[in-house]
Amino acid sequence: MRIRQVPRSAVGVVIVAGVRVYRENLAAALEPLERIDVHGSAPDWSEAFVYIHGRHPDIVLVDADLIPAGRGARLLARTMPRLRIVALAVAEDEASVLRCLEAGVSAYVRSDAPLAELVETIERTASGELLCSPRIAGALGRRLSDLAAEREPSTDIAHLTTREIEVVHLIEQGMSNQEIANCLYIELATVKNHVHNILAKLQIRSRADAADWVRGPSGLSRG
């Protein structure tokens, strides 16, 4: 029997798909390629872990239908950071791609992609690259921007002085300018000046807007 000689630079692959004929045909298509070394295939995450931890592949090809099932992709991404996961047969819309990437997937292949595109994706993913359309790249950029905005504290409050923060907090409590002046032991004209600066810095028009800002997600109500 002829033993296949696998180049040392070949990318090790494990295939995970629930449909047997799907994973077996995919393995049969990849095995003759010198630059791909198929370590095995499995119908689910639990069986795949046997191949993955025993053979230490570079890439795990996973049917997109299995991505939401359990936490297999995320667990692999955390416990084996050098391993790359490629989702197969992904609908190329923003929601589907982002869902896969947020689950721990490193790359994806469209459902209508030819074998040559899959091979290229495997090799480039193993090298740390991500193949995607300009539209999906734009979606990723927007998602990263949204995540950064969620994690960073609002810069609006940093623009207000300590006294202005006190004033806007009292505005939210329903105090008039005179009542704020009496509470803070400052002149009425000084309060009016603070209110003017607050409206300008927060780019709002009224005291009611200032009160809404305090109660909103970016204001002082966050604690």
C-alpha cells in the first residue's frame, strides 16, 4: 500500500460536520492535496475534541450549523489560542458572519465557495489572515467601533468641571438657578454662566435636555 508523504509544512485539518456524507466527501476532496493534512473528521464537538487534543491540528473546519451549538468554538479559542477555526457554509450577511466571529471563529467560507477558495482560506487562516468581502470588512470595522464605544467611559463628563457636574446634577433634581445658587453658595450670575457652559459642552439646548442627559446611559446616572 502506498503511504502518502505529507510535507512538514502541510496544514493539519480536522473536519466537524453533522452530516456524514458531507464531512467524508470534504475529507476526500482535501486529502489528495499535498499542502493539506486531514487528521480526521467528527460529527460533533465532543468527538472532535479527541482528534483536536490528540493530533493538534492547525485548523478546524466546522459546519456553520454547529457554531451556535454549545460553546465548542469559544472553548477551543480560549484553551488552544494557536488553533484556528473556519466556519463552513456561512451565509455572507453581516449578522451571520459577526455571529460566527464573536463565537470564536477565525474565518469563514461561503456556502457557494469552490474548493479552491476553501483551500486558500485554510492556508491564509493558518497564517493569521482573514479573507472577507469589503462589505463584511466594513461591518467588522463598525462592530469594533461599537464595542470600543461600549467599553470606554463617556467623554462628555470629562469635559465638565467639578462645579459644572454639581450644577447639572442639581438641574436634574429640578432646582432653579436661584435655588442652585443658594445650595452652592455662589452668585446667580455664576450659576447662569455654568448652565450656559454645560449646554454648550454637551451640545444640548435646554435644562430639560441636561436633566435627560444625567438620567441617560452616558450621564451621571451610570454612577
